Amino acid sequence: MVVGAIVVNLVISAICLYLAVQLRRIGRKAQKAARSIEKAERATYRVLHRAPSAISTAHRGTAKLRQKQAALERQWQATQQLLELVSLLGRLVWGRQWGRKGGTFNEK
């Protein structure tokens, strides 16, 4: 009877030892995973904590570029209108000079 109790205790102890070893392995893997996650979080923070100021700076730059583009568009339209006017005046002046009226030859 005593031998049976000792055997049962040894079996239970072996099972407990096996479980302790497995739990220790799982704990090490969990610690390694936690360290990796922490490292990734720190790296992400280093990159992203400057993002709001960079985004606002880029937004201001974009707004300035849009204003410049609008001004250039107005200048472009004014230049086109001026060139059209010069072209029209040139056709009127040169057309009369060479005997043409409104871009067509005068038939006399």
C-alpha cells in the first residue's frame, strides 16, 4: 500500500514537473513576443509622433501652392486674352495694308 502511494506520488510529481517545464517554455515565448511587440510599438511611436506637425506643415504648403496656381492661372488667362487681342489687331492692320479686309482679299 505504501509502495502504491509512493508510485502515485512519483507519477503526479513527474506530471507536475512536465507541466512546469512546459509553462516555463510558454512563458519565455510570451516574454519574447511581448518584447517584440514593445520594440515595434516604440519604433512606430518614433515615426508617428512627429506626423501631426508634418501633416500640418504639408497642408500649409499645399494651400500656398494652390494660391500660387490660382494666381498663375489668372496670369495665363490675361496673357491669352492679350495675345488674342494682338493677333486680332495684327490681322486688322495687316489685312488693310495688303488690300485685304477682315482676313479676305478685296475684289475690285
